[in-house]
Amino acid sequence: MDLRHVTLHGHDVGYRMAGEGPAIVLIHGMAGSSRAWREVMPLLARSYTVIAPDLPGHGESAKPVGDYSLGAYASGLRDLIVGALGIEKATIVGQSLGGGVAMQLAYQHPDLCERLVVVGSGGLGREVSWT
């Protein structure tokens, strides 16, 4: 599961990709990286094309000055998945911050999201707060 790189909108984006079959995108949490999925990627790659990006500002992706909103992350992931990798539909899985990004991606680009899975996702209730 070597780290690969692509340039999107002038910024380097790191991602890991393995396997063949229907696509699954794994989105890590705050201050994480694609390495968060290192244990499950080989198992999923037996039957699926698995993509685990490093969100901008995380892992091996560039840390550009700019928008770090859920919407910006969702649009960037769409550009990676559809634009750079040519995948038209995927199961989107997000953990913590990645869950918020996954929900936003499904909302903004429903044609891309075949299924949505959130794990310990932020933003789902009053009990979740930055303080």
C-alpha cells in the first residue's frame, strides 16, 4: 500500500490505492492520515478497489493556505476520485472528521456516493463539540 501522489489545483495530494473491483474510499479523522486504514486496506483490497487519501493539511498531502471546510475537503475528494482516478461511483467511509467529510461529499455529489458509512463521526449531535 505504497503512498502515491497526484497534483490537484497546484497542490500535492497523497493517497494509497490497492485492489480491484467496486471502489471504496476511506477518509481518515482529524490529525490522521491514510495510514489509519493500514490494517483494513489489505483485507478490503481482496474484493474492492480501495482508496485512502491524505486530506489536505494531513499526512503527506500539501498544507496549503486556504479553505479547510468540510465542503472544500468534499470537493477535493471528488476531484481526486473522479477527475484524477476516473472512478464514477464509490462507497464512502469516513471516521471522525472523515465522517463529516463523507456526509458532505454525499450531500454535494450524490451521484458519486453509492453507499455512505460513518464511524464515530463528528457533527452528528450536540455532544460533539470542539471544546
